[in-house]
Amino acid sequence: SSPDSDGCTPELEKAGLLNKTKIAEGGRKLRKNWSPSWVVLVGNSLVFFKDPKSQTPSSWKPGNSRPESSVDLRGAQLHWANDLSSKKNVFKLRTVTGNEFLLQSETDSLIIEWYKTIQSVIDRLDRE
Ligand code: I3P
């Protein structure tokens, strides 16, 4: 049987490095603060970790690998948002709670893959 034959372990969909900034919290606009983030799509959530490259070897302790934040994708909305930044390849993710994030990559193929994968999770949750 497969390691997750009981269906209890969330499936890892995707992981990688993206530039990230939060632009709203509960509908309230925030000042942009772009930084690289290790982004993991697992189960119904997008989980953000510190950029591994910005960490010193000594910071690689188990206790330091906890997420910085995590986003519930149920009911979330995804839009290309090149009008919201001077950077290329930007999309906006808005949660039901009114938190808004911009995610960006210099690599076209990479950002398109992220967009498609996140949208497919949102669509799956919409159908549940
Ligand atoms: C912001 C910073 C951001 C930029 C933002 C600036 O200035 O340069 O990188 O967003 O533009 O306001 P500061 O560091 O002084 O806060 P982009 O890189 O996404 O363009 P904006 O205000 O037009 O969103």
C-alpha cells in the first residue's frame, strides 16, 4: 500500500523559492516589504518559510524550521497582478479573511506552474 493509504497525511504539491510580500491584513492595506520566501503547497495550505539561503548553518535547527506563516486556500482568490508592481510575473493571492499576498519570480515558467498548481487546489476546495 502507499505511504498515505489512510489519506491522513496531506499531500505535498509543490515547494520552491518565490519573492513574497504581504499587501493587506484583514482588508487593511500594508506597506510592501518584498523578501525571498521558501513556499510550500501542502494539503489545503500555502506555507511560508524563511529563505534557506539567508540562514546561517547554525540556524538549521529543527526548532527553526517552523513556518513564518500559512495561508488557508479554501475560498481564496488568485489573480495575475502585474498592475500592482513594477516587477514582472506577479500574482495576487487573497484569502477569505482579507489577507493579500503578492508572489513573484523572475522565471516565467516557474511562476506559471505555481499559478496553475495553486489555482487547481482552490478549484478542488471549491468543489468540496
Ligand atoms: C516600495 C518598494 C517596493 C515597491 C513599492 C515601493 O518602496 O520599492 O519594492 O514595490 O512600490 O513603494 P519602499 O521600500 O520605500 O516602501 P514593487 O517592487 O512591487 O514595485 P508601490 O508603492 O508602487 O507598490
